[in-house]
Amino acid sequence: MTVIAIRGAIQIDADERDAILEGTAELVSAVMSRNDLTPDDVISVLFTSTPDLVAEFPALAARKLGFHAVPLMCSVEISVPGAMPRVVRLMAHVNTDKTRAEIQHVYLRGAVGLRQDIAQ
């Protein structure tokens, strides 16, 4: 097994608790399924959100998906003028047999435009 970092992001519809939880759950689920992972494979996850998302912690969505023993942390992205609004990003550190070339980074909804070079 190798430790690999997986990136992902999703643009959230609105700064509302349910929208943040639903969008983050969609992102986490997509990262997990596209990379054939279970919560036991996950070492830790760092979530960031743009400064305009304050209605809920994105990590709560992962807890609701069964990430009870996984260290999770939330932080705020730096406020860059003109940056895409309402974005939750994640970086998951995982144990996997996949190579870097086999890993699927996940960018959903409007966030696809952030990293077209690696979005799948």
C-alpha cells in the first residue's frame, strides 16, 4: 500500500446548511467510489471552503457518511479577488494500491472549471 493524496472540489448552490452537507456528501461519495475506497482506507481529510460558505462545517457530511474514526479538519480558503464562489475543496490522504496515474481526482458542478487538467 502507498499513501496518496486525492483532490476534489464542488461548487455549492447556496450558503445553506443542507446545501453544504448535500454537496460535500456528493463530493466525498464520488471520491470514494471512483477510487474504490472505504473509510478504513482514509488516513485524513482536509476540507476547505470559500469565505462565503459559513452555514455548516463540510466535515459533518463526511461524519454522516461513516467517517467516525477518520481525522477531519475544516479551513477557510484565502479570499482571492475574482475566485469562484461557494466552493468546498478536499484533500484526502488514503492508503491504496493504485498508482498516481490511476487515481481519479473529482471536480463536480461548476468546480470542474478549477482543474480541467485533472478533473475526471
